[in-house]
Amino acid sequence: MNKEVMKIVGKLEEGTVDSLDVKRLGELAKEGELYAALEYGICLYLGEQIEPSISEATNYFIEALKSDDFGVLVELVSFMEYVDPILFEDLINQGHKKIYEKMKAKGQEIGIDIDKLN
């Protein structure tokens, strides 16, 4: 993952992020950084150092859903399930499918059929 994105996310977690950090996160998201798209979408949804916009946040969540990173997908789906599972139902379902496919592939790599786990 992009170190600059990670630094800004660290500030978000610490509560020390400012509007310039969030603006930069948006720039990185527009440049194709999918983790930045997820985090910028969350900022937009919550109004974290930026004017809130659920519709714009949704566009960034759609972009983040293109990620192949398991952690990004899990964070994305978890956030959407927490804040509004009805609004984001279709995106959540798409995310679950990608997460399942990644888990299944990893299981096959190590010789486990995840469909047989309880």
C-alpha cells in the first residue's frame, strides 16, 4: 500500500487529520489508489474534515470495490454494513462475493475447502 495513504490513515485513526490531509487523500484516490478511495469515501460519508456527501462517498466505495486487497475489501464491507446495510446492500453483496472468492482461492492454495468449514 502507498506509504502516504498509510500515513494519512494513521492520522485519521489518531484523530489528528486535517482538511489538507483529507484533500490529499482525495487526490490519491483520484490517481487510482484504491485504499485511498475507501478512506476518502469514509471521510465523505462521515464529513471528516470535508463536507459530507453520501452520493460522492458511494462513488468512492464503488471504486474501492475494485481492489484485490483482502483488507481493503473487508474494511469496505464492514463499514457499509455498519453504517447503512440497506443503502449499500448491492455493494455489500459484491464485496462478500469478492471476499469469498479470495478466501476460497487461498484455501485451495493451502489445501482447505472453505465450503466444508463450520
